[in-house]
Amino acid sequence: MNTQAKPASGWDTMDAQAFMQREKAIFDPFATLSNEWMIVGAGIASDWNGMTASWGSVGRLWNRDVAVCYVRPSRHTFKYMERSDRFTLSFFDPSWRSALDYFGSRSGRDQDKASGAGLDPVCFADDAVTFAQARLCFVCRKIYAQDILPELFLDPSIAAHYPKKDYHRMYVGEIQEVRVKRE
Ligand SMILES: Cc1cc2nc3c(=O)[nH]c(=O)nc-3n(C[C@H](O)[C@H](O)[C@H](O)COP(=O)(O)O)c2cc1C
């Protein structure tokens, strides 16, 4: 079980479009996801889990600002994604790389990942957990989920990502709040 999240302090709040206009310099989705990754988190302050992810996107869908992430059913985080109405995407400076390595190579099934990685979980609301060390967090409301279906691959080489056939579930989240850590 992960360390209980304490109430967060020292964060600004804005909506996704205001964030993108004002804070472009601190968030390039391509570079951030490729090089710095993110932690996908779900659950409540007393019982949450998170994992590193590098596949995802942000954009517009159904006239909403959305963020998309992909979680394999084999992940402990999957259970939390399924039972939660919201999820968070947390982003860190590159100096936290080893913590993201940790979150991407251990499972919350058998340990407290937060203390193992040296991260302090904090929450904006009971069901919106992030970390005191993050620089940025998208709080998302789940609005759509769908499994990746191999029969729909238009490029057969994509199948190479699924030797165990554990196809991701795609979660589309409406970005309710963008939280930016104050310096
Ligand atoms: C750089 C990196 C990116 C990853 N991206 C994803 C991803 O997008 N989706 C996914 O399901 N797992 C991804 N993983 C794997 C999970 O983070 C990993 O299996 C983790 O240990 C799952 O933890 P959990 O069992 O506590 O949920 C990634 C791992 C790393 C290191």
C-alpha cells in the first residue's frame, strides 16, 4: 500500500487552454512524454497507485480539452483506473528520472512505491493524488475507455508491442484542472 497522500499546497490552478497559452515553454507533449515520461495515478488519498507511462496525448475531443493515457490490464494501476472516476497525469523535471524509473519497474501490488522512489504523495482532492516533487499535474475526469483491439491495427508492426497480447485500455480524460507547482 502506498503512503497516504497529504493535502497539496503551493500549486496554481488553471484550465487546460489557459495553461497551454501561458505555460507553453514548460510543456512540450512530445519531448515530455518521450524523454521525461509521466506518472499516471488513480485512487483516493488513503489508497492510490501510480505507474510511469510514456504513451499518451493531449488535445481536443467532443469539444473538450482531453488527455489520453494507455494502461495494460496487467498493471496494478489498472484496477485503480477502473474504479476511479478521475485520474492524474503528473510531470517532473528530468532530475526525478530515477523516481520515474522506479515507478515504471516496480508494482504497487507488493510495495509502497512512493517511499521506495522518494516521492511524497499529495492530493488536491481526495481522488486527485500527485506528488510534492512534480512540476505539473493534469487532473482528468474519465469520459471514455476502450481496449486496443489488434484486429484494428492498420500497421501490422504495432503487434510487436504486444507479445503477451495484453492490449492497453485507452482512457480519455477531460482535463478538469491543470495544476502548476509554484517555484
Ligand atoms: C518509460 C516507461 C514507460 C511506460 N509506459 C507505460 C504505458 O504507457 N502504459 C503501461 O501500461 N505501462 C507502461 N510502463 C510500465 C509500467 O510503468 C510498469 O509496468 C509499472 O511497474 C506498473 O506498476 P503497477 O503494477 O504498480 O501499476 C512504462 C514503463 C516505463 C519505464
